[in-house]
Amino acid sequence: RLGKSGLKVSRIILGCMSYGDKDWQPWVLGEEEGIKHIKAAFAAGINTFDTANMYSDGESERILGKAIKEIGAPRSSFVILTKV
């Protein structure tokens, strides 16, 4: 749980800065690989994901959203940490 909020966050949080467009940074992984990582993390019990609109010019958030849609679990199953 996150403090006294009652929000259930996983002990491990997956940072999504490395998902997006290689034009942003050469070490960034593309959409297909990012979605694969996110799905594997969720299957392993990770429900908390960290991203930001500045990561790969918003591509990180878009990829995370697409992965969540493909997983098909209720939105309440995920905790998304983002910043502007």
C-alpha cells in the first residue's frame, strides 16, 4: 500500500523511460519490445509503472497505454506514475 492511501502498489515498479523512439535516444527500445516487457512485468505481479510525457516525446506513455489495452485487465489493476 502507498502510505495511508490504500493504493496497492507492487514492491517493484517498472520504469518505462526506455520505451519509445530510438530517435530520442539510441538505447531506447521500440514499441514491440516495450509492450513485451510490460506484459511480462504485469504477468509477474508488477502493477505499478513509471513514465513521463518527456520520455521519447510522449511515446513511453503511448506504449504503456497500448500495452495496458492489450493486456485487457481492468484499469484499476494498474498504478501509473507519470509526471509533466
